[in-house]
Amino acid sequence: MSASPTAPPISDAICGSSEDRPIEGLLEAALRALLVKVIRQELPAILREELQRHAYPEARPAATAPVNEYLTADEAGKVAGVRAATVRRWVYRGELPGHYSGRLLRVRRDELKAYLARDRGTSEPVDMDRRVTQLLSKLD
């Protein structure tokens, strides 16, 4: 019993055999290079935007909130993603500036955002361009 011949690939049936398509390899390489170029140009901006939106929601500008807006401990806790008691503890320890109106504690929104940026594990805000470059270098 002899083995049946294998059918040629569908692409060969439609476009001819691969020997007849030397330009296909060149087109594939050009397309690959173009995709890499577009990804390198567009991905950093997309990643930066997504990181800002998801990792640092408190860094997003509020539509109506002025920069120097005073927040209660409860409001500051919601912005920071912690309980009001934690915000009070930060003020008590001197880690976060607190402002009192009588017995009522208030925290300025801009001071809270600066504290949160420091508290993320660095003493300075994250350099998003450098971080995106690091992530892209891992793709190579």
C-alpha cells in the first residue's frame, strides 16, 4: 500500500507555490518592521494613560475640584483608598500636613496627592517615559 500524496497548502493553490512568491518574505519583513515601529510609537502613550488611569486614580484631575480644595478625613480616605482613621494617623505622625478648623481636620487635595506619590515607594513621582522604555525593552 502506498502513501497518498499530501495536498499542497491552500495558499499555494491560490497564489502559486512558495517558489513563485519571493516577494512574500520581503512583504512579511516589511510588515513586521512597520508593526514594531507603530507599537513603539503608540504603546508608550497608551501605557502611560492606562497607568495613570488605573494605578493612580487620585492623580486624575477632577472636573470641578480646585487644586487647593480642602477635604475631610473621610473624603481624603476615599481619594487615597484608605480609611479616614489612616488619614488621621498620617496627620498625627506628621507625614501629611493637616489643617484644623476648630476640631475639624482638613487635608488639602494637592498635599494629599503629593504624599501619595511619595508613599508609592519612591521619594519622587514615577518617570513614566523611563518605565515605558523598560517595559518595551523586555519585548525585544
